[in-house]
Amino acid sequence: MLVVIPYNSEYGFLVTHLRALARQDFHEFDVIIVMEFGADATPIKKFLSAAKFDFSTIVVKRTECTGSAGAYFLGQKYALDNGYSCAVCADADCVPESRSLLRHLYSRKAFGFVSATMYAVRKGTRLRLTDPSVNHYSLFSREAMERFGLYFAPLFYYAEDGEYRERVALPRIFVPDAVTHPFKIDDALVRQDRSWYTLLNSVQFLRRPHMLYPYLVFFLFLTSAYLVFLQKDLRRLASLSLSMLLRYEYGKPALRRLKTEWSSVLYDDALPAEEKFARVNFENEKYASSDKRGKLVLATASSLGFFRKNVCMDGTISLTYTVFASMLARLAYTKMPGGSYLLLCDNRNPVFHAAKLVFFPLVFAAMLIVAVPLYLSVRLIRKPVTLGYGISQVKKVKMVD
């Protein structure tokens, strides 16, 4: 068994993770740490030299930036190249709690797709996820990887776990052993460009219609809202994202194109002094539900109180929440990394605000009528074949001692 751990800069988490693996009551496994291009390998090598674990550890350094999707692809390919019977995908900051986790995963490898019980943890609060990401300690047998292929490396970041989860058409078996993952406000979700990138990757690679259509409608709802209510940088971002959706762009090139220099960023002491702002902190504990409809209801209900008010959102990972606030508020900012605030909307003119509220449903309806059939047509023609991805690249199999 090979445990695949991507690594960028999570040194503290990685040390904790490896020590948890050393406490396992089953050591018939190797670990491969796939370092991102640009990450410093020196502290990891020093730690491994001093630790002298009972399991073998392979440290590889990528020659270019390939993201988490590229790391898992490389790890799975190494497993197939070198005769392992299964590979386990595990984020560096996803730590085993149970000493019997790997033994129980390995004992069920005949099922092909086996996952740990996953808990998201923040400030001492534990939330059990009913359908966790496959990169939070999921085992894939050799037969499953040869049948369904490897992680789709071109996805780079975000949605690669969801795409692989849909592609591996096997019943998912859970073991009771727990792993924990820190659940935090992620700058990537607060940053609007990374949020759009995440949504873009997700919509492009969803397979199941009952998931694809809600995500697509949500994407177009956000696009319509951005174009009607939000400020110019964000309107440009939404327009660019829509064009990329219709051209079927994703992955690293999409991330490069969506990087934005904001022209409407202010710092806390530069917010308009004459305005009185309601401070909102929509923390993760309130939003970390596995019920997506529940999140939407919560975001809608919470934002209704913003109507014609001035709002500063100091903590939120909810893109929906920021959009509803922008539709209803008189003036809205959201906090960005580094302590700055990004202007979301300026609805100070009540006549223009009323016109926007009337105009928005028409824009959204037009978007659905035009963009949905166009997107579905492009998707049929351009959608990449991920089933079996990477298997042709495994040239030979050699056994390792």
C-alpha cells in the first residue's frame, strides 16, 4: 500500500501527519510525499533523517507546478509503476486519529474504493462530513485505478477530487476510523477570482445531471447578479468566467486568466467615515453544513436584514452570502487577505437600486435561455475523456523490495 501526500508548505501539518502514521498498528505501507515545485525540501529531509520511521518514505520534487491534481496523479502512477496493490490519497493536513485506520483500509481493499470517516474541525468544533472528498484518506485498489484511470492532472486545483469521485463507479465503503481536517476560512474562497475558478472547474467536470444542472443554474445566477449589481472589477470577472465556461476552459490556464488586480480595495481606516457600517462575521461554524440547500436558505435569510444598509463582511466563505448582500445592501464590502476590503456594490441611488432589482430576473432568465443550450452543446464536443486517464502512460510494472 502506498500513501500519497501532496505537499506545498504545510510543514507543521506534515510532521503531525507522519507521526500519526508512525503510531499505526499496521506498517505494511510506504509513503510518497509529492512536493510542489518551489517548496523547500530541506526541513522535511532533516526531519525524516532524524525520525527513522518503520515505514519507507519517498520524497519527490516536481519540476513544474502541477497542483494537487498533478500530485495525486504522480503518486498513483508511481504506485502502478512499482507494483503496489493500492494507493491511499491523503492531504498533508488530513491527520489519522485512529491507530487502526490503515489496517482497516487495507483489509477492505477488495472493494476497490474505501474511505475513512471524516471530521472537519475548527475551534474545537467537530463536524462529520457525510460525503467527504476522496483526498481525505481514500484507498483505491490497483484494479480500480487500471479500470477508471488516475487523477486528471490538467484540473490543477479544485474539483479534481469531485471529478475522480464521480468517475470511479464503485460503491464507496467507509471504515469507522476517523481522520480530522482543519476547517478554516480559506483566503481562496474569500478572493473572488479563486471562487470563480473553483466554480468553473466544478461545472466543467460534473457528470451526474442531478448535480450538473443545479451547479450550472447557480453559476448563471451568480453571473447575472454580478453583471447587474456588483462593481466593475467583479463584473469583468463574471464576464470572463462566463466566456471561459462557454469555451470549456479550466485548470491552470483558467487560474492564470482569472487573476485580478482590484481597483476598488480600501483598508479599514479608509472606509467612508460618514457611513455607518453593520459588521458581519459569517463564521464557518454557521456555514459548515453538508446540506447545500440549508446553506442557501441560511445565506438568504441572513442577508434579508441588509436591505438598504451599509455592510462590512469581516468573515465569510459564502459566495452566495456576498452576492445576496450586494443585491440588497446600500453599500457592501467584504474583507480580503491582508486586512483590505473589496467594494462589492454601490446601491446608494435608490432609483437605480430599484431598477436593478426589477431588471435582474430578466437578465437571469435570458442567461438561462441562451447560455444553457450553448454550454451543453460545447460540452458534448469539447469535454475531455477522463475515464482511463493516465493508464497509457504506465509503461511497465516493476516490483519493489
